[in-house]
Amino acid sequence: MQLNSKAILDIKTAVDACKGDITPLDFDIDCGSDVLLRLAGCQVAPMLYFSTPNQRVQYVGLGCWASFSNDDAASFLDHHNHEGIMLMGCAAFDGRNATDIAPSEWWVLPVCMIILTPNQSKLRVVCHPNKDGQWSTIESILIQLMDAKVQPRWSESYGDMLHHPSKAQWCRVVNTIKAALTTSELEKVVLARESHATFNKIVNPFSMMAVIQPHDPGLFHFVVKFSEDEAFIGGTPERLFDMTMTEIASDAIAGTIRNDAGGAELLQRQKDASEHQYVSDFILTAMSGLCDGPVEFNKERALLELSVVSHLMQTFKGKRRPTVGPLDAMAALHPTPAVAGTPQGLAMDTIKQMEPFSRQWYAGPMGVLSTTKSTVVVAIRSGVVSGDTVTLYAGAGIVDASNPESEWDELNAKISGFEALFRS
């Protein structure tokens, strides 16, 4: 059906019939061909978008009945074991970055959801009879969604891009870390950089994502709009885990090469192989604690080829232990050596000492949680939209064989897709 005044009255009838516990109601609906551009014209906040590679599944969360920390999200899902009840959100990299706009652990029960697959377009209204003014809250969101004007794709360019730390500062820090690698138990540290791009008008994160997504469709894409002024956007290749009622799977991704340098060369480089081995060993150990029986994985590293760069990749999967929930998997798997380093505690301490900024949600877990199907990714290749500024984040793994200049070039390669689309 089309979302119109009659459809909203039909939805109200169904909502009014709901009594007692939180209940999801699904309605077939035509959302149009480009949901991102419709969301760009919608004034609801918060609003969350998450898509799997090639947009096989797209989730939209509109409004917020409640938000939860990691522990509270686990408790909520334990008490609401219904396949239609989903939480969407994200968590900061290291839990220290709570802000007034969004706390460091932020999992939202949306008022309404849109779930899109190639064969189905669905509107899910989450009835919450315990909330005063339930229907007025739902109706307000439905009207805003109905009246939203499809916006054009983002076409503005930014001016200068400022990096923090600067290249000279970066090289000094990398050399400091390399010295620590030879004198301590530290084996690898993932060091990040933030880059500030300023536009000449307020950035619409959904309009911008409508340009970014087709450029590299094989990524997981997301937009988390916390408020009218701030959002978190990105496109990541890195799946932290997929979990169903019976199985769990995770990917080990590390090592980077530009495609124009020849992706096959990556398979032969010892530095990248050793970086990847740290990640593989960590995920295999974590997965063994989450699974009943053996963990299966491809013995040979594969090449994950994206639009600009390629990575080394292995996939791990096993039978999920019945007592393991999505927040248990998140606690076991995050942060991997791909975004922190190894050993984990020492690497995290080094990051806090050496990085001159807060990562906020960069490299943290984000995605969709439920008791029956959860998908959580690592929010790399991401950025914070604040007013007219986009702050991009990128990281590189520092090991004994690292060259500061080469690692700087790797950071540039990881944001080059954004630069190609929006540089003036």
C-alpha cells in the first residue's frame, strides 16, 4: 500500500487493538525506489539507516521509544523474545566518549521501522501500550514520513581538508610506537587519524549517503542521525558478526593495498600477512568461546576487493551456544586487533596515550540486534557529520615492518573514495 491518510487510519485501528506488551505490527508498503533521498527530506530524530552489502537488506529506524546501554540492551532482548523486536544503534570504540547528544552505548528501540529487501517493502510499527500518547507519537512519525519530499543527491564540494595529527606528527608517533614494539610485549597498534572537511552549507547525511553508497556498493552502509545537527555515517567492509538462532559468523579483515597497485600482491606481502594473523588468531579464540563444537574457517586467506582498496579476509563460523546472545558476542569480539592491536589491553592503553583525539564511534560496533537475527559491523571508513563539517576517520596497523610514509599513504587511500566524490 501507499502511505497515505487512509493507510494511517488503518494502522491506527491495528495499533488501538494492541494491548499489554510491546508488539510489532507489519504492513506491506511502497517506499519508492530510493529510500535514502526520502529520508533526507524527513525531519524525524533520531533516525537510523543500516544496509548489508549491495543493499540486500536495508533497515530504517524512526523515532525512539527507549534507548539502552549494552547491558540494558541484553536484558531487554532477554525479556522481549520476539523476532520482530529489533534494536538499532552503535557503541563508542572504547566506552569513554559519552556526549550530550548520544552516549557511548546507544541501542534504540525505534517507534517505526522500514525493512527493505529486493522482494519486499515493509513498514513495522512498534506498539508500546505502556507509553502515554502512544498513537500521537506513532502518527507524528508516519505523517512526517508521508509528507517527506524526496531530496536531490548531495552535490556540494568541500574546500580544504585538515588532518589531525599532521603528517609530521604522524610520522613521529609511528616511530615512537615502533620503538615500543622492540622494548615491550606490544606487537601491533592500530593508529588512527581524523580529517576535517568543511562544506559551504549544512550537510544532509542521507543525501550524502545516496552518493557514497553506489560508489562502493559491496560495503555495509549506515547513517545514525542522533539529532538535527549531528550524525554518524560510513561504509565498512568489516563484519564483526552475524548471528541467527543457531549460527554465528565473523570475518577477519586486515592488510590493505590500493587496487591500482595490484591486489594480488597483497597475498604475497609478509607484513600484511602477519597483521592479518593477529586478527585471525583473536577471532578464532573468541569464536571458540561462543560456539558449540569446532569453528570452521577457510585456511587460505582470500582477497576482498572493493572499489579503491583490497584487504586480506578469512571467514569464521560455528554453531552458536544457546546461552550466547548478541551482546555476549559483541563483548567477546570487540575490539579486534584490526582496530586496536595486540595484546589488546596494552594496545588500547597505547592508543589512549598516542592519539590526540577521541575516536567517538569510529571503529566501534554498530548494527541491528534481535533475539533471532543480529548483524553487527565495525564502524570503520566512517565520519561524524556536524553542521557543515564532516570529520573522517581512518586507521593503519603499526608493526615492526611499518614505514610511517607508507602508513600515511594507506590512510589517504582509505578516504580517497570520499575525496573523489566531494573534493572541489
